[in-house]
Amino acid sequence: MVSSFTHPIILGLLWATILISIATSMSTAEQSPLESEAKAVLESGWWNGYSNDTSQRCKWPGISCNFAGIITEIDLSDRGLGGNIPPGIGDLSALEYLDLSNCDLSGELPTSLGNLSLLHFLGLSRNYIHGPIPSALGQLTNLRTLSLAGNQINGSIPSALGQLTNLQILNLAYNQLEGSIPSALGQLTNLQYLYLYDNQLEGSIPQEIEKLKNLRVLAITNNSFIGHDIPLLLCHLTKLEHINLGLNQFTGSIPSCLCNLEALFSLYLSQNRLIGSIPSYIGNLEALISLDLSQNRLNGSIPSQIAMLHRLSELNLTFNQLSGYVPNLYATKLLIVDNSNDCYKIYPDPFEGNKALSPCMNSLVTNNATNNKSPPYIKICLPIAIFYTFSILGCLFFSRVKANNKPAGGRPTKNGDICSIWNYDGKIAYEDIIAATEDFDFRYCIGVGGYGSVYRAQLPCGKVVALKKLHRLEAENPAFDKSFRNEIKFLTEIRHRNIVKLHGFCLHRRSMFLIYEYMEKGSLFYNLRDEVEAVEMDWTKRIEIIKGMAHVLSYLHHDCTPPIVHRDISSNNVLLNSSFQAFVADFGTARMLDLDSSNHTILVGTRGYIAPELAYTMVVTEKCDVYSFGVVALETLMGKHPEEVLSWLPSPSSLVNTKLIDVLDNCLPLPTSQLVAQNLVHVATLIFACLNQRPKLRPTMKEVCKEFLSRQTSLNVPLRMISLFQLVKHEMHIGESSDTCNV
């Protein structure tokens, strides 16, 4: 007989068994996604070089996990993975970021990608993926970036992509897509960048595209799109900055309503079937930098309003049916070359192939010898030209008289303030330079390079300038010629207090030279290696030099549109004035980042400063400059090129036993001020972040710049105890970023 008190015990045991069973099943259910995730990672084969212990997967390269140990990011871009994207990728249900660009992937896109509902970035560009775009991608409603460019994807653009209402960037360029643009893309009201160029798309642009009010870039060049009067719907997209509709089959005329696009920087309509004249409203597009209307059937004269485009630096009107005279384009940024006494042309010639167009700007020679009637502009321009001619002659005469009457010891200013050399006649300015350097006598030479020589010259007004002059043989080399013109292009368009100022230039058959602001201390390279100058450059000055470089690059990358990449940041290209303020120079190899292309490039720059990824990707990004900045900044702290330290970075464990004080320039004593030591560690931490081997993990220059303005806490350990390993691993404190960057 069982006593009555045993019943509660039995009942308790029964409940305990039930609860344990429920808990076990819940635990199994919670572990199930982790097990699926581990299996998917293992079966992908992407980490075959690592152990099969998937519990350590969060430490594998390219993987980032959240606090629960669940994979949220995979970045294996630029790695030769090969093979297909495994269907199991869809089991990584917490994945938010997936970048497999340039990984030699092949096969088709698995539909299981549609299971990654939290994904906000999907990058699969520059692979060998073929087959169609699965409609399942329309389920990725959190997606903000979808990049499938540079593959062999075929079929049509699925209408399901219209469900990606958070999408900001859609890049399907360089594929084999067919059919038309689905009207469903008009639902992507947050879209800012649409790249469909280099496909086999056809038809007209759907009316629904006018709903994309946030669109900044529309690039659909090299397809078979048709349409009359280049769809007027573009006129409603007032935020457009770049339009590229070239290499299509658009007909009709250029609509005048395009003048509503006040933010427009570039307009490419080349190689279509456009007719009619170039509308005069073009002068209202004040932000325009590039205009390409080449290889159409445009006729009539070039509107004089085009001269109002003060920022215009690229113009191509070649191979049309234009007639009349070329307007005065001196107000633009176009490079004008003096070919003869009465004929000014732009090189390369943007008007080639227009047979009825006068090849000279404002030429006084009419093509019709039998027409005695003067062109209308002569009646206006000729009196003005005569007035200015006599004014200049009068000024010259007056200045000579004034010079002759000036007491001995005074310096004549034959041409007035020639420091503003842009305002002077080329021949007069040229003569002054020849006189100031005694025809480039070697006594005035302050530096010699492979491209040419640098001279110091004192102009008649007393201003001292530096002249970079090409050697005669290099002047005939197209590569050096292009570099010179490139530097002129950029230095006339950008303005920053830490960019060396260009006062003028001369492109002449006898000599080619650039005229710069003179930097008394010369290059950073020289000052770091000169014992006297190196000692004068104390730690505070060196930190300010590093900050000056950072501000310039932040300006180029984030405040210029399109962004500009310098591509040759080195200690030779950082110049110092008498106060050791830094100025970035040599923009000969700089280039704008082209939003319409993959930015492939040839390898340029200075050995020892080039980002490692450029050697195998040949794709230039702003992160290439970030790496070069890190090298120069570390060189500034070490007093020599950090070649040995850079060789250790791929294996950070080798830095454990190397202290920061071991690599600092021994020309200077270690800082005694706690604040200076604190600043040194802060800067060094940022430097090693910029030298990260993975470009995506490097900070932007804007972030670096903000960090310089952040509040810092005291060092937790003495300066002499800090290792390079701690700096690389960010174990030293970095302050909170401020909201602005003073550039």
C-alpha cells in the first residue's frame, strides 16, 4: 500500500520529466539554426584551409558574428574561391552582409539567396556567374545594395526586383541581359544609383522611372534603347547628377526641360541619332563638368551660352553637323593651346568631324570669301578687342616709364602683379619666367627627377615661385604630356588650404612648365632625412603634418564630386612651407572615380607606397589612398620608410615583441608631455588601421579626420610599454568621433 504522501512526489517527478523534455526540445530548436549554419559554412568549401571545427568559424577570415556567435557578415571579396555559390548559403538566416565580388565564382545564382531576409548588402560583381537573375531575390526586402555587375548573367530583369523598396544601389552592368526595363522598377523610390550599361537591353525607358525622385546616377549606355526626344521623364528627376545614355538608338532633339537638372555634373548622349541644335539652355547647367554630345546628327551653331559653364572640363562635340564659329571658351576649365598668332584651339579637339565649323575660336577669317558681310559677333568683339589691346599697350608704356623713374634698388613690376599669372598674356608671362631663371639656368634648379627639373624663380613683383619643367624629350612623350595636362585640370578645379597652389602654366613648343606656390622647406622626404630639419620637426609638428595630409584626402574623397583619388601619395609629394605646414602636390596621376565603371587602372604610384590590392585587382578606390597615407604617416613618425614594419603586417603576431618606441625616429627624444605621448599613440593607432591588408576594413579619410578631433582619454599604460601588436589590434583607446571634420 502506497502512502498518501508519495503521490505529490510521483506527480512532481512527472512534471519534472515533462519540463525537461520541453526544455530539451527547445534547446534543440535553438541549436538547429547554428547547426545548419555550421553545415553550410563547411559545405561551401571556402574555408578548406582551416580545421573542420566549425565552433571556431567566427574567427575564420571574412566572417563576422554577433554576440550570440551567429554569422552576420561574410566578406571574401577579391579572393580566388572558384566554384559555385552553394545552395546552403540560404541557411545563414542571420546574414546581413555578403560580398563575394571578384572571387572567380561560376554557375548560376541559387534561389536560396532569397532566404537571406536580413541581408542589406549583396555583392557578386566581377565573377563568371551565368544564367538568369532568380525572382527569389525580390524577397530581400531589407536590401540596400545589389551589385551583380561584370558577370555573364542573361535573361530579363525580373519584375520582382521592384519589391526591393529599400534599395539604393542597383548595379547590373556588364552582363548579357535582354528585354526591356520592367516598369516595376518605378517602385524603387529610394534608389539613387542605377547601372544597366553594357547589356543587350532594348525598348524605351518606362514612364514609371519618373517616380525615382532620389535618383542621382542613371547609366544605361551601350544597349539598344530607343525613344524620341530623349524621354522627357528624365526632366522630373531633379536630383540627377550623372546621365549616361550613350551608345543607344535615341532619336529626336535634346529636350529643353533638361535645364531643370541643376545638380547635373555630367551628361553623356554620344553615339545616338539625335538631331536639331544644341539648346541654349545648356548654359543654365552651372554644375556641369562633362558634356559629350559626339557622333550624333546635331546641326546649327554652338550656342554662346556654353561659355557660361565655368566648371566645364570635358567637352566632346565631335562628328556632328555643326557650323559657324566656336564661341569663346576661356571662362571654362578646358585646356586651351596656342597654335598660331590668330587661332586658338582646344586639345584634344572636341570639334573634330564638323566640316562646316570653323576650327578656330573667334577666328576673324570667314570661310566664305565672297561674303563681305561681317559676322555679327565681329561688330561686338572687335571694338572690345581693340580697346583691350590699346589698354594693355598703355599699361606697358606706363609701367616702363614708372620703372625708369624708380630709384635704384627698386624692383620693377613690368606686368603689374604677375602673381595672378592667369590674367596675363602668355608671351609676357613666358618672358618673365625666362628672365627670372635666366632661361632655366642650372643655378636656379632645386631638384631633378626622371620627368624634368624644378626651379626657384623670383618674379618681377617679388613673388617667389617653383617651376616644374619637363625635359625636352619628356615633353614629346604623350604620357608625360597627359600627366601635365591632368595636373592642370585638377589644380584649377580643386581648392584646399593644404593643396599646393598652381599659379599658372605654359604649354609651349619650346618648353612646358607649371608654376606653383614655393615651399621653403621642400619635400617631407628630404626633411625627414636631413639631421637639422628632422630635429626641428618635433612630435607636435609631425602630428600636424599627418593631420594636414588627412584633411586633403578627406576633401578629395568626400567633398569633391565625383570623388578624386590622388594615386601617388608619398613623402616626395608632400611639401612643407617655412612653418612645416604640409601641402599635397603632384596630381599628375590623379583621377576621378567613375561611377559608371569598375575603375580599372594601370599600376601607377611610387614603389613602397602602393596599396597591396592594386597589384592583383588593378581597381583604384579611395582606400588605395588611405593605405598610402598610412605609409607616409608612419614614415613621418619613424623618420624613414617603414618597409620592415609593413612586411610584418600580414602576420601581426610578429609585432608582439616590438614596442612603439623602438620604431619612433631616434632623432627626437621621447615625448615628456603626457598629452604629446597620448597624441602619438592615438595617431599611431589610426595609422595601423589605415594599413589594414583588407581595403574594406580600412577607415575612410573622413573617419580618420573625425578621429583627430575626438576627445581622448589618458593612456592606460606607459608609452614605453605599448607594442605595435596592441596598435594593430586597436587595443589602445580611440576617442569618440566628433560630428564634423574641419577641412
